[in-house]
Amino acid sequence: MSVLAGLALCTSALTACVDTGTSYYTDTGSVDRSVTVINATGYTITNFYGSNTGRSSWEEDILGASTLPSGSAVDINFNDGSGACLFDFKAVFADGSSVVESNIDVCRVSSVTIG
């Protein structure tokens, strides 16, 4: 399967796994914003970004110098101090291709499977 075909499957699978409700802010700072990101794409994710939808640019690469091989998972805390629940995710693969998912409610989901 080509990377682009895999990305198309990845996008539809990620959309199917996530409830993208409309709440942007929560009334309490005690909501858990930790999400397990699971890579089931068959490709290595070299960079992963998660920025709240109120931002106009991507934040820093969450993986840093690490990668997320297919079949692996990483726990990420998306509490950026803003009270935001809706985040956009961007996964970048070793060949430079990427997939973006918007409006992921990190206050309501505990895991997201990419792939």
C-alpha cells in the first residue's frame, strides 16, 4: 500500500475513533487532558504536533528527537494552561508526508488511534 493510500485510511480511521464534540473551553482546570496516541499506520511517525484550535501555528514537536514506530503508543498531556479542550493533531511520517486531524476533544477522549 502506498503512503498516500495509508494516509487516507489513517485519516478516516482517526476520524472514526474520535468524538469531536463542540466544547472548546471547560469550566474547570481539573479535566484530564492526557491522551494515548497509538500509531497503527504501518509507518513511523517522526514528528507529532498538537496545538489547541485557538492557535494559528503548530506548537513544538512533541516527540522531540524520538519517533513513534507503527504499533507503538505514547501518552501525551495536552494541558497547555489555556483551558482548551479542542486540539488539532499533525503526524509527520519518515517520507515527509503528513496527516492532520482537527478538533480532537482531549477532555473527552483518552486515546486516539492513527491508522
